[in-house]
Amino acid sequence: MNVTIDIKVLAVIVIAIAVVVLVAYIIQTLKKLMVTLDHTNKILEDVEVVSDIAANRSKDIDGIISNVSESVSDLSESIKGKQNIISAATSVVKAVAAVKNAVDKKEDK
């Protein structure tokens, strides 16, 4: 019993086997890529939450800084005699209230 195979048929068989192996590697790579994309989506969601928190905190801090700077300028003007003590004390109370509100918001979260 002799079996003869043409080179053309042998080449087709080798190419078919290579295609099957290539398809298997592509399937494995796509599975790993899907896992990677899932992890990347989770990370991006976390980044979005953190950036929102940072933006809110920066707005709070900006308000606190403006209140404190206003209080300091009012106190310096009061010391110079350009403003009465009551408005300076009011500004100080506003600044303290702003700081307290920011701390309370942080504790709530």
C-alpha cells in the first residue's frame, strides 16, 4: 500500500493546520483582551469618581480661601482703623463657618 501525496496537497494541509493554530491563538488573545478591557473600564470609572471628588474639593477650598482672605483683609483694615470691629468679626465668623462646612462635608462622605 503506497500513498502518494502531491506537494500541492501537502502545502494545502500544512496551511490548513497553520490556519487552525492561528485561529486558536487569536481566540486566546481576544479572551485576554476582553479581560484587559474590563479592568480598564473599572479603572476609568474610579478615575472619574476621583476627579469629581477632586473638583468638588477644589471648589470648597477656593471658597474657604476667598473667605479667609476677605477676613484677613478686613482685619488688617480694621487694625488700620478703616473699618469697624463688628464687620471684621462677621468676616471671621464667615471664614470659620466655611471651614466648618468643608470639614462637615468631608466627614459625611
